[in-house]
Amino acid sequence: MSGPAQPPAVGPSRAAEGAEARRARAAWSHLAEPTDAAAHLLCRTVGHVAALELVRDGRPRGLLAALAGVELPTEVADAASGGGHVPSAGARRVETALARWRARLAALDLDAELDRTARRGIRLLIPGDPEWPDALDDLGDTIPHGLWAAGPRSLAALVAPGRAVALVGSRACTPYGEDMACSLGGALADRGVCVVSGGAYGIDAAAHRGALSAPDGGGTLAVLAGGLDALYPRGNTRLLEAVRERHLLVSEAPCGTTPTRWRFLARNRLIAALTGATVVVEASWRSGALSTARHADDLSRPVGAVPGPVTSAASAGCHRLIRDRGAVLVTEAADVLELVHGGPPAADPGAARQDELDLLTPLDRRVLDGIPPRSWASLASLALECALAPEAVAAAVARLELLGLARTSGERVQRARRP
Amino acid sequence: MSGPAQPPAVGPSRAAEGAEARRARAAWSHLAEPTDAAAHLLCRTVGHVAALELVRDGRPRGLLAALAGVELPTEVADAASGGGHVPSAGARRVETALARWRARLAALDLDAELDRTARRGIRLLIPGDPEWPDALDDLGDTIPHGLWAAGPRSLAALVAPGRAVALVGSRACTPYGEDMACSLGGALADRGVCVVSGGAYGIDAAAHRGALSAPDGGGTLAVLAGGLDALYPRGNTRLLEAVRERHLLVSEAPCGTTPTRWRFLARNRLIAALTGATVVVEASWRSGALSTARHADDLSRPVGAVPGPVTSAASAGCHRLIRDRGAVLVTEAADVLELVHGGPPAADPGAARQDELDLLTPLDRRVLDGIPPRSWASLASLALECALAPEAVAAAVARLELLGLARTSGERVQRARRP
């Protein structure tokens, strides 16, 4: 039995509601770190606007009520049972979260921030925007509150399914790794692939540079850990400016945020989620790039790794990925495309490297091998050597002579000099 | 219904029978190439002594009768139906085989050969000998007629189960490949492993050299494609003499046999069969070493490969094995031992590379990361930056100071210089 039809709720118009949600998401990107599970949980449960209201309201009871009945991750667990007089561990955690959000909210002048940000040409992307890529939804509980973006390209277009690949690796890379990142980046961009990386020194920078070198290529996207107002690291400013000018920079962090280790680690999940495959070009045993590979793995995105000399510590992480974590060994752009498209294996390059030796029958090949390298042999001795009938040997020798591989003189045969 | 019991056949004594079989196997090693499927089939069906008698007898009918009822491989098929007047293709093949064996038999002075061979210190190993390794039985239809051996070590002892590893690779190797083969060979021999290879230039030689450098190690075995009377290649004579003097050389080929391409390829099956695992150290896209890996695969022996720079053509075959053929990526001797023993994975070397940073809790680590690299921060700003409660930050800073990672001054904190 249904009750009488309700009139549509009277409220802000759809556009205004959108604007309010955008403002709330912008605020949350200031209040909560990317790793703040409680913030993600609250916003996903009640929506960003209502969540922000609850913070403004400031009463833990409101938060606890909003989260009642929600399946809580460990770190916010017990909160639902914390409504009594003696605060439980969970309730205390909710209070702590509220306190930290309120501390940041008190320091936030959102209008001024949004104004400064807009003047820098930085826009905020939120779910539902045409530029918001569906791929980010795979992050589930850690979908970013929003992404700050700068640059002329559309994020959704750059990372359309099957179009984007992450090339990541160590900052402390070798010239070999740098060359590989740059040439892979260039070759992939040439084939219309958007090369996604983290804008760091070393492998990241080389991958971006390679992609930038392909003038009408797939482009390149740098996903930064800090705010887009101060490009980091400093030494890559010009590179990142070029990416911003021609393609796109994005960050989960609002302007004014300095990059820190946990923000780098959280950022890696975005790189993994935005791309169809993650390829680690060079990584030491404990490189942060391995965390991107792990995120890709968690998201069921394929992982590739470029091998290097086993004597190079800078490749130890790649070897570890291939050996112990099922990463696919990658040697060229075709291997990467195969990873992304899961399509048929790249054509066997060996098949192209064919010479007349490949045209020989096994028998002809055997007779050729039986001819001594630098002297004449009689057909009879050759037959004995090859354990073949004399007629078979004679026929093979005739074919070899035709192919220019042997010379005969009466009953004797000699190898022809290869041109 | 069985007929009356037959008296035991009157014949040579057991010892004499053994001697006769040994002579027959020696003869067959002269008559038939390692790849001669018809010879293997005949000898396995009627035994080497009777098979040799049939060749001496010279009548194809005798051979066909001996092979009647045997399941024939393609190349000898139809032979059983070839008893009629019009010879079938199979019967013709048997005739061809008989003709080639007879041609070699006519040229063979077995007594003189055996005499010369014995005077060179070369012995013949046949199935049933204490030195014959069971592992060779896995070759089934291509078990060698015998193996010629020279050197003080027992073949069966050298390649006892779990004790032998094949290290193979390209002749045209790089200094990197040579270093790897030598150091792996040395490290394996040091751990009691016998390093088996083919005595060729490049990777093979480096593997033998590495193993020889371990004075009380597992030793090294060279499996050659030609006769043991003329060590090949010439440039490795001194190396192979050292192997012969201290360990062992073996070959399927009798004295006087020059190595040819098909003999090298047939030899590779022996290297794969004699060892618990085959590791390809460096191999180009079409290296013969890949055939050893394929034989190992066919015999269900594990295959490993050492990666190298993808810019090096000399490693392309190794990368192909890892990428497309399920070879295990090998970076050190421990990986190889794991391959052979199928045991627990080698200890994680990363676990040993631990410093005080690993001792930090995630929270301490977060606070440390939040301290700016080169300036003082107030505890309050640090709490805001890290999105943590001020008390939590103060406690973390105290622990960091204790570990020598931070310095405080009143309410301010700074990173400590790392020693």
C-alpha cells in the first residue's frame, strides 16, 4: 500500500543544488585528507552538503546518528554504539574526526579560496561532470571528493577506456630507465595513448617528456599530490607547465596543500584508477612506484614492468613485480598496448627477422650444416656425415646452390660465402 | 594354455652379455645420429645386440618383422605393412635407414675405435651402469645409446636429483651476461650444485669458469656435441681440459664426430634431462639456448631466465621466455635453488634492508613527513597539516626526537639531520 503521492520537495533548483554540492565537495577537499576514511564514509552516506552541515553543527550526536546503521570500517567502528553516556572508542573517534574537520573549517575561507583558484585557471571536477571519468568510481570508498584540474584537455576524454596508461617509477633512476620511460612514453603517445604519471623527478618526468615529444599524440596527464598552485617538484616546473599548457594537470588536493609522503601514496591510487594498465619502468626494491602497482592490482588493472640488469638496484622492484606479483614483462610499446587492450599478443617480431636459412627444409638445413665451414666435401662423405642417402644429399645440395648457399664442383661441394 | 616349459636359452654368461651389450651400444653410437628415430625405435624394441645383428644381416624383411606390431612414429610408419611385393613408403624408409646404418657399419672398425677411445681415457656409460643417471630415462624414445665420458667424477653423483642446474646461453654474449653466468656458476657451485653447460663460447664457458672457481664446490659438467677426442670449440680447449681434469666431460657422439648444428640441438636435450632446472642467462631472440629451455619444458623441468636491459638484443630470448613461456625470472643463486628444489621462496631480501624509518608507527611517520624539510614548524601548524589532534602530534614528536629524527625547541619542531 502506498500513501498519497507526495509533491516534489520544494528546494533549490537543480542547477543551484549542483552549485551547492560543488561548493560542499570543494570544502571537503580542504577539510579531509585523501586517506580520511571517516570523511569518505560520512559523505557517501549523507552526501557532501549534509555532511558539511553536520560539521558546521558541531554535535557528535548528529554525526553518530547519521552513521547509525552503516557498515563501518574498523577505524570508525563502534561509533554507532557510542550514543550512551560513556563514550565508546568509536564515539571518541567520531569526536576526534569532528574536531579535526572543525579546526580546518574554522581556518577556511571557501569563497576566497574558490576565487583564488578560479583566477589561477584551476577548475573543480566532481562526479556527474562531463569531464569526470567513470573509471574513478572503481575506487569505491575512496572516490575523491573532487579533482582540481588545470589545462585545456578534458580528463574524461584523456583517460577514456583503453586510452590511458600509467608509466611510473623511481625518482632515483638510471639513464637506462630514463631512456626507457621517455621512449615508451613517446611511442605510446604516438599511438594515441595518454601517458599518465606523477610528475616526479626521474621516471615520471621522462615519461611525460616522451609523451610531450609526440606532437599529435595521445597527450599526457600529471596527477600531482599537492595543490596545483605550486607545482612540485620545483625542478620540474617547466615540464609541468608544458603539461598544463598543452594537456592536463589534476590533483585531489586544493591549492595551498604541500605534497607529503601520505599524499603521494594516496595519489598513487588515482594514477592506478585513471588508467587501463600500470607499467613500472624502473623501481628499486622499496620504491613508491610499487604502491601504484599494488593499487592497480587491487583494482584488477593489469600491471607491467620493464626488466633491467639484475646488477642494477634500480630494477630490483620491477624484477620483484614480475617474479612474485605476476606483472607482465614489458619490453616495448606493443607489449603495453596488449596489456591495456587484453587483445591478441603482439605480432612475433622474430617472424619478421627471417632470412633464407628459414626457407630451408630441415633436410636441406642438415646438409648445409654438414658441409665443413672452410673446405670442400665430397657428396659421398657428406652423405655419410649427415646419415642420409647420397641421392637425398645431391638433391639438397642442388637446392642449396640455387639459394646461393653452396657451390659445387663435380662431386664436391663447398659453402658459399654469405654476402 | 602354455606349451611345455622351455629350458633357459643357452647363451653367453651375464657378464659377457653385459660386455656384448656395451659393444653393441658403442657400435650404435657410431651408426646412428642422436636424432635417428628409427634407430632408437629398433634398439628399444629388440635390444641393441639384436638390432646390430639385423643390420649385419642386411635384409629389410628382418627389420620389418622385428618392428611388426610396434606403434611406429610417423617417420617410420607404414613399415609394418611393407612386407608385400610393392614396397610401401614405410618399407622404403626402413630400407633407407638400413642402407645408412650399413654404410657406416662398413666403415667402422669397432675394436680399433674402442681401443683408441680407452687409451684416451674415455669410457662408455650405458644404462645399468652405476654412473648412469636415472634422469636420462625421462628422455623415453630418445634415450642415448650410450654416453662417452672423460674425467674423474661420476656422472650419476654429479647430477644426483636436486644437485645439478643447467646454465646456458648465447655464444655472442655481452660482458653483463658473461659476468652473470660466471657469478651464478660460482655461487651455485659454492652451494654444492653441479653447473651443467655445453662448453661453448660465451655464456657456457663463463658458467663453467664460475663453477671451477669454487674449489670444493659442486663441480661442473660439460655436455659436448662432438667426440671427446677433439675438444670443441678450439678456443675453449684449456677450459674443457680443466673440466675434464677435475670434473667430467660427456658426449653422446663417439670419437671422430665433428659437432654440427643438429648435433648441438640434440645435445641440448641431454643438458635439459640431466639437470633439475635450466636457467638461460643471456640469449638472443633465436638463440639455440632456447631449444634447451624447450627441452626442459617438455621434460617438465623448471626453466628460469635472467633478465637484462630490454635495449640489449642479447637478452631478448630471456625476456621472451619470461613473458611468453612461463619461465621464472632469476636474479640470483637463491632463485635458482628455489627453482630446483621447488621449496619455499627465498627470504625476502627487502626484509634485511631496514632502517629506523621502518620502526616508526604510521602515525609517527605521518608526523615526520609533515615536518617541513628545512624549517621549523609549530606543533599547532603540524597538527593542522597532518589532520591530527595536537596531543597526538606532540606524542609523535617526542618519539621522533627519541629516535634522533626530530629536534624540538619549545612548541616548535624541526627535522634532525640524518647522520
